[in-house]
Amino acid sequence: MAHCGGFEVSSKYQREIEEILQKAGDIGGGGGRKPRSASSDRGIGFFRLVWMYVRQSLGGRFWSISPGRVMLLGFVLLLSALLIIPLVGGRAGLLGWAGLIVFIIGYGMVLVRPPKVQKKWRGEPIEDDASWLDRIRRKINRR
């Protein structure tokens, strides 16, 4: 066992602590990561970021309705209304309002049913095998 600040630490925990510190960049020159520069932060670009969002929103089953797809549809309707104003004049306003309403509905879908976040510990998913009845009992017992 090694000593760490007055405490005895087993070799397993010692290796784990060293691994965490190495990943954080405190030991051994940053674990092989390149230092970030200001120019690399701007490397993604706006259009690449938009394309990544579109790909993420369209991912999954083809006919499923997700908040991202609804918001994307609303954005496309708004953009198309802006583009066809010179062609059709005031009638593009209806398309713009429809796009705004669809976008707000998609945003409301996110607020009503937020995406489920999977709990993880050290990169491994944590499974909560307790039933809904057990969770309610636990909450009652805490009070």
C-alpha cells in the first residue's frame, strides 16, 4: 500500500487516481492531447454546425416525430418564407407564421417531454432495477 497525504491507498486505487490525473493533464504532459488554440475553436464553422444538427435531428426511425424534427421543419418553413417573399409578396407571410407556430410546437415538445438522460459511472451505464413502486416507497421513507 502506498501513502497519499497521510492515508494508505491500495495499488488499485493508486493506479486509478494516476489514470484520472493523467487524463486531466496533470501528469505526463496531458495524456497525449494537443493544446487547443483559438483558431481550432473556430474550425467547425457555422454551416458545419448546422449540418451536424440536421443529421442528428434526422437520425433514427424515418417516420418518428421528434422535437428536433418538428423544430427543423419550422425553421425550414420560416427560411422558405423569407426566400419566396420577392416571388409571391404578402402570401409568404402565411408560410412564415406557419413556420413560427411549428417551431414553437417543437420547442414545447422539448419542454413537455425532455430527452431521457442515461445515468453513467465511469463510462458504464447505471441500471436502476427498482420498480416504480419501490421508488415511491423510497421517497416516502425519506420524509
